[in-house]
Amino acid sequence: MLRSAVAHVVDLSSRGDAGPYAMTMFNRGENGVLVWAGQLRESSLSKPAEEVEANDFAVRETVSFMSWRDIEAYYAETSLAPLVEKLIAGYKRKDTAG
């Protein structure tokens, strides 16, 4: 399990009617990870990862995983798959630096 508490990525090139697609992942220690994925409100684009809240998403799916590695398989065949790669890479960088 990773040490960092939260990671967040936004794909500005994937703007839907409700805003760009984004993912936020929370490390919950022994309880695994929680992921919010969907369309982020324009007003929340500049928020740091640690300040992103559920209501910052105009459209959001919430999924819980036992491991961050499970996220890849879950989103593999979805339009959010490209964000997963960025999210995990960013999370690993943050975890290594932190």
C-alpha cells in the first residue's frame, strides 16, 4: 500500500457537457483505496488534490478497491482508462517523493 493520502488527475482534453474527466484516489490504509471518477466542475479545476471533495464532481462514480492495482483492471475498457495510467504514475511519484 502506498503512503500518500490522495492523488488527483484531470484530463483537460476530455471535456464533456459537465466538465473535464477527472479521477481522485484516496489511500485508506488497510481499507484499500477509494476512487472518485467522472466529470469535474469547471470551478474546481484549480483545487489541489487534498482539497477535492465529492461535490466538486458534476458527475461522479465512487468505487472502493483493496489495492490501487485493481483500478487498472476495473477501468481498462472504459473511456477513463487513460486517466488511470496518469493517476497511478502521479501517485507513485508523489509516494516516492513523500
